[in-house]
Amino acid sequence: MFENLTDRLSRTLKNLRGQGRLSEDNIRDSLREVRMALLEADVALPVVKEFIERVREKALGQEVISSLSPGQALIKVVNDELVSIMGESQAKIDLNQKPPVIVLMAGLQGAGKTTTVAKLARRLRETEKKAVMVASADVYRPAAIDQLQTLASEVGVEFFPSHKDQQPLSIARDAVAAARKASADVLILDTAGRLAIDQQMMDEIRAIHEAVEPAETLFVVDSMTGQDAANTAKAFNDALPLSGVVLTKIDGDARGGAALSVRHITGKPIKFIGSGEKTDALEAFHPDRIASRILGMGDILSLVEQAQEKVDHEKAEKLARKVRKGKGFDLEDLRDQFAQMENMGGLGNLIDKLPGMGAGVTQAMQNPAHAKQMKRMVAIIDSMTPLERRKPEVINGSRKRRVALGSGTQIQDVNRLLKQHKQMQRMMKKMGGKGGMANMMRGMKGRLPPGFPM
């Protein structure tokens, strides 16, 4: 996410290292680079101008704390301004109203609106413990209603049936009545998208808005369209009282222009960011955490929250006890770790949130080849007998041939997996012995990125 901007800003700010004070001279060149980085990231020009001016005002003549370098001091100023421009604090969805709380979704066709309805429904059901109903008033796009019905079943929420022969306004009113009757806490109403903003679309969604009086009106927009995303959101906001924005396809956005422009141009907060097609891939938007990620400082808080929500804590504790007792880390344990990683969005998603990982590392880890490789390794482990998974040392040449044949891989792939497992086994042994994590970190020294705390 935002790899190009992260890489450019990191290189620019590194140039200030070793200087004792932030002055007009050593800041001018850096700010020129920051300005170019933001423009290349497709951030709207008025946003760039205001951002640069505010950073210049705060940075000029600032005394550098004895323990910090000027580069770090400027990073602090840039970080604070990034947070400010994106909205200071997390804007939550308003659920403190008489149920059913109605959430109206708007957006252009192709932005991922229907998928976002399902993602939000799942999030409200799982994290807020709400009874959610979803309904579709999109009678124009073929199979839009069927798609939402399938997704509703997948995420375990109630679906209000509608038909393409009905009027959108009629569907909306009936859905509200059905949500009340079913004692639903939240009703999420999907509306039709268009390929472009048109008067008919605006009139229709305004009529629905007036009829159902939603607590939240969220505009769903594709972040990969850059500052056009912010301009489209503004056009909708001028016609409709939006309460917030959801940025989708954030995993494919190497620039970051939309995230940095939306709040400034629309005056409305970004409430959620979505990545990928999976229904659990929706995160609350925290400006401070996103700023940290843009500056290559990671997002440990989101990583911890993700782990709390999606890691099987019983299995994790079982593995921890096993390691502490000095028992081996076997191939079944390795398979469990792969599964946990997949639940947390894959290796690329984890790397993106870790501090000290450059844009190049993040991009490399988000390569689809890595996900494919992980699936191949799981297939190899699944092709083994329970004995082989618990005691990899018994796997000889003939067993390797059988496992390779059963998993559709080569013997070299089996050898590579066994070698990687052995390395992880050694690491786990260090973690379980005296000194624990400190020993493991020392063992990893040299393989971690520069600046990683040891």
C-alpha cells in the first residue's frame, strides 16, 4: 500500500541525516522532493500546496532534540501533518441510534460497493455483535441482487429479497419495514452504481435518502483512481449529505493520492479501507496508523488488533506450551502457522504493517507468487502421513517421491520445504530455551532490515 510514496519519502528524509539543525537551506531541497513525491502519488494540488506550507512553517528553525537527527525531527513534522490532512482521529460509524440503524451505500459502478456491503455487514456482526440485514436496490446491474444474496449467506447476515422489476424506492421502504419486523440492529442498503455521475442517478439516490433517513450515508470509491476519487466523492457530497467515505482496492494503490486528498476536498472522513475480495478485508481507517505506514514506520497496533481478531489463540497457546517444554516444532505446526498467516491477510499484508520494511520488500512479498508458493507447501504437508508430519526425519527418498507425486510438485520442492522447516525448528528451539525471544532475535541478526530494534 502506497509503496511509491513510502519509497520516495524515505529516500528524501534520509538525506537530512547528520545535520545539527533544520534550516531553510537543508529543508528547501527536501520539501521540493516531498512535493514531487506527493504530486507523483496523485495527491490533489491544493492539498499538496497546503501540506508543504504547513510543514515548512513548523520545520523551519526547529531545534533538534539531542537524541534525534534532523531527519527524524522532520519525519515527526511530516507525520503530524499527514495525520492532520487525513482527519486527526478515527471516525467511527454511528450505531447509537434507535434500531434499525440504516446505512446507505452510494458509489459508481465497479468501485466494489456490493462487496463492501458484505464486508461491513460481517464486521458489524463479528466485532460489534449486531444483528445485520442487507438489501439491494440495484435493479440495473445484472445479477447485483443475486450477488448480494450470495455474499449475505457467506458472511452470515440476513438478506432482504428484492427483484429487478421493482422500483428502487419501493425496495428501500420495504427493506426498512422488514428490518424493523425482524428486530435487526442494522440495515445496510446497497444502491445502484453508474459508469459516471448523472442526474437520474442523483435524483434516485436522493429520493431513497429522503425516504429512509439513514444514520450513515457512505460513499464507496476506488482508491486506485487517485485524486479523481476525491473529486467524485465531492460531486456526490454536493448532491447528497455524505457522512463518510470507504476507500476500496487499497492493496492495489501504490500511490496514495485518494487517501491524502479525500478529507481535504470533501470535508468528510474516510471511515474504512478495503483490500481484496475476501469478506474480512475491511479495516477501520486510522489516520495516525496510515501516516506511520506511509513513512515506513509500520502499523503495529493494527497488526496486534488483527491478531486478536483472527488468530486461533487456543492453537497459539498450545504451540507456545509445546515450545517451552522443548518439544519439536513439527510440520503440522508449520501448516497451522501458514493457516494463521492466511487468516491475517497473507504475508504481504503482515509485511506492510511491520516497521523497517522498505517498499521493495513489501511489493516483493505481495507478489502472487508468494501466495502460490505457500499453497504449494501446504499441499506438500497435506500429502504426508501423520507420522511424517510429526517426525519429518523419517522422510527418506522413496517417501519424498510419494509426497511429491501426491501434491503435484517436484522432489526439489519437498526438499526446500523440509529445509525451511528445519530452520524454523532451530529458531523455535532458541525461543523456547533459556533467554527465549532474545536468543531468537540474536540468531536472526543480519537477516533483519537496517534499523530493526534488537
